Amino acid sequence: MTSTIFEPRVRPRGGRPLVAERLKIPRPGVPVLQRPRVTELIRRAATRRITLTCGPAGSGKTVACALWAAAARPAGRVAWLALDQDDRQPGRLWDDLWGAMASAPGIPGEITGERPRPEGEPYPLRLAAAAERLNAPVTLVIDNVQELAGCEALASLDLLIRTGPPALHLLLVGRHATGLQVARQRVDGELAEIGPADLACSPDEVERYFATLGTDLQQSQLDELVSRTEGWMTGLRLAALHATAAGPAAPPWRLSGDEPAVADYLRAEVLSAQSASRRLFLLRTCITDRIGGSLADAMTAGSDGAAVLDQLWRENVMIRHADRQDGAAESADYAYHPLLLDLLRAELRTELPDEIPALAGRAARWQAAHGMK
């Protein structure tokens, strides 16, 4: 593990973070676990023209890509851009992307001096044409790509993905890449994907993380911690902080999603991003350990449960496909992350206590009708 100082973003008075700050490869402000396994995955993936690295909030995707970029940059050309809400405007996005390209080491001056104007060819085509003259590959890391979901700028990024030259590699990092049109690149072998399962810490990595913090875990304790966190990087960090704050009475492997620090994080980074209707869906479907489309419809009196669950999964809202079990009534069952499930159930008891008996009754009737105990 290494410890470095994070350089905070600087905001001009009343404005957005300075572009120069968002072009820097971020440096973690806390000790981080060096994971050669993940670094190697990114190294291999970055040889493709397009790479998607997507995972839930707190899964360590930005840190992992930053560690790779910092190591790769001395020997290669790596540029970084952290998107924000202002980049939803196509003109602002392409101004920032051009600035990121110009910041990469060794970029020829004739390219950096050709910042496009609003008139003429579309920005993506101008950037692609400039990149055609690169004499060595450049990797452009675009972080927080989920910021572009549902906006006009996303379509122009799609245009760059379709027209970019072989020497311009795009490493797209975010919670999800909803709306990006990459099916053709996937079929053509131009796309590499690193997902939540790749980013989750392995049991060996979890054990090594806590050993570095001075906590040696017995096998049963390690198994319980891995089960509770599912290798979620921020979950491990929160478990360590909770154990440090509470002492021996709160060992890290007993972490719960309704612990204040965990609950605060999940509310701020997961639930706050959901619409009111989506949040109600989550609360009303947390009664059971597994949830599928038709059970969700029974619980919510709705008809789009399968579509909502699929969207939650595609957006990496701490939900996974559940392992198929004998007697399972649906082939597309899902399971919420254990810590998120803890919080949802606590919120349900607080916000909708009068609904709990009815929800439990609906779940029991549905399970009985489908031959489940």
C-alpha cells in the first residue's frame, strides 16, 4: 500500500473546477491497496481502441485506472479528463477533451494548436482527424462518463467512438455507460470491458488489505467479511474505519449497512441518485433476499419490475444477478448488495412501517403460488 496526498479540485468563485485540475491524474488521499491483478486487467484492456471500466460507487474504478495511468504515463502517452455536469454541453465537452489531448506528453504541436472552432466540421470528427496524425498511440481516459447519460453530448462521444483512429485509445470510466452505442465495437473486437466482478476485491486482496492495517483475520472472519462486502472496496474501507472507531466490540467482519458511516455513504452515493419512484421500488422490493420481475410486480403492484431491475443492474446500483438455485421461480433473479439490503430494510421500517405486513403477505402469497417455501 502507498499513501499519497490527493490534490483537491479548485473551484473559481461561483464556477466549475478549474480545467487544469480535472486534467490531472488523481492521486488517492488515503492508503490504497495495490492490486496488480486489476492493474494488469487495465493494461491489457487499454490495448484495445475502446475500454469500458464500470462499477458501482466506491468500487475503486477511478483509483485503479489512476494507478495504471500514473505508472503508464512515463513510458506512454496518457491523458486524463474528469467530467462534470457542465460537460453535458457538447461545446464544453469538446473544449475539455481537446485540452486533455493537448496535455498528453509528446503530442505534436500541430495537433495541440488546432483547437476546433464551433463552426465547420463536428468536434468529434475534427478531433479524430487530428488524432490520425499521431505518431504513437495515445490513451485518453474519460472519468465519470455517467455524467453524460441522456444528454446531447453523449451522441457526439458515440461519433468519436465510431470514427476514432487506431492510435487514439479511449478508456471510459464510470458507474455506468448507459446510452453509449458500443455494440458494434464489441462484435468487432475493438472493445474491452472491466466490470464490477473484476473490480471486486478477491479474498486474498481483502486479507492483504487488513493485514496491512494490522488486523489478521481468521478464515471464518475473512469469509464473513467477503460475504458481507462482496469485495466492495469502499465497504472494506468502511469496515476498517468502523472497527477502529468502535473498538473490539465492533470487529470489521460484522459490518452492517445501517451503521451510520455506511448508511451515510449509501444514501449520498447510491440512493440520492435515484428518482423518488425508483427509491420506493427499492424499498418495497427489499423484503426478500432475491427479487425477480414478477415478484417485484407483486410487491409494488406494478408491471415493469423486470425492466426496472434490469436498468438497476445496468447502472450498477449495487445489484447483481443471483446464482440460480433449485426451485427458483424466475431465471432472471437479482440480489441487492448485503449492505444496501440492510439499509433499505432499515429505511423501510422507518419510512413505510405500515406497509410491511402487506408487503410480507404479498411476498408469501407469490412464493406459495410459485411452489417456493
